[in-house]
Amino acid sequence: QTCLIHFIKRIFQRLDQRMEILSAGEIRLSNLEALTILREVKEDHTKKKANKRKNDRLLTLVLESIKYLEESPAGQQEESNIKDFVSNMQQFCQDENCFLTKQEFLQLVNIRPSKPVDIQLLIKESQDRLSEEQVDKILEIVGCSIPGTEEEEEGEEEGGEEEQEEETADADVPDEGEEK
């Protein structure tokens, strides 16, 4: 009987040490929120030295995830950017009488689209739900509210320059029927 009591005590001690789930509901996080949580986990695990092998495996996963997220738009974002984006998009949706789901808002924040084709991939049935002007306005709000990675911003600038070069190149080439 004494062994059984000790066994039960050990089980309860282990249960107390584990994370408790208060609600089994589903929650979606932005990449910025996930990055913040991972940074906290990293700090906690670097402070603790118990069970080093298990910590090393977890720490490797955490570090790789942090590296990936820091290279994504989330690495440049702050909480104020997301709040600004959400308020601007809510105002836009209200003014334009269009409805976007929470998941679509989250996808826009996480992926930071820069082209109309990106919007088609992120927003379900966007060609039926949104006009070209609305898509352009969404891209403008995303570009103004959410900072992107340096590579994305350089790509957007180069994309604009390439379009201008193509237009000037097309203007210099005469039509087949025209003479030089």
C-alpha cells in the first residue's frame, strides 16, 4: 500500500509540472505572436539546465523556427503595425461593403502580399468578392501598414522599375506596319 501511495504522489507531481489546458478551443496566431512566444521559450530554456538532451532538441526546433520567422515579414513587424493594419482594413471593409474573414486578415498579416495574384491566393473567391480597385486598395493598406523584409521592398522597387523599362522599350519599337 505504501508503494501505491508513493506512485500516486509521483503522478500528481508530474501532472502539476505539466502545462494545463484550460480550453481545448482552437486559436490562430499571427507569425509575430508565434515569434514572440518562441523567443520567450528560448529564454526559458537557456536559463534552465535540467535534462540537457531534451532541452537541446527543443531548443534546436525553437531556434530554427525563430530563424525562419525572423526572415519573414514577422521579423520586421511590431504589435502597433498589426493594430494599425486591422483598423485600416476594418475601415476599408466598412466603406467598401466587403467582408473578409479573420483567417483572411491573418493571412494578409502573415504573408504580406505585394501583388494582385497574391490576393487571389489568400482570399477565397476574391475575383467574385473584390473589384480590381479594392484589391489595389488592400495592397496599398498592406504596404503602408505592415513593414516587409528588405528583399520584398527591394523587389517591389525593382518591379516598378522593370515595368517602366518595358514601357519605354515598347515605345521605342515601331509597329510592324510602321516604317522607321
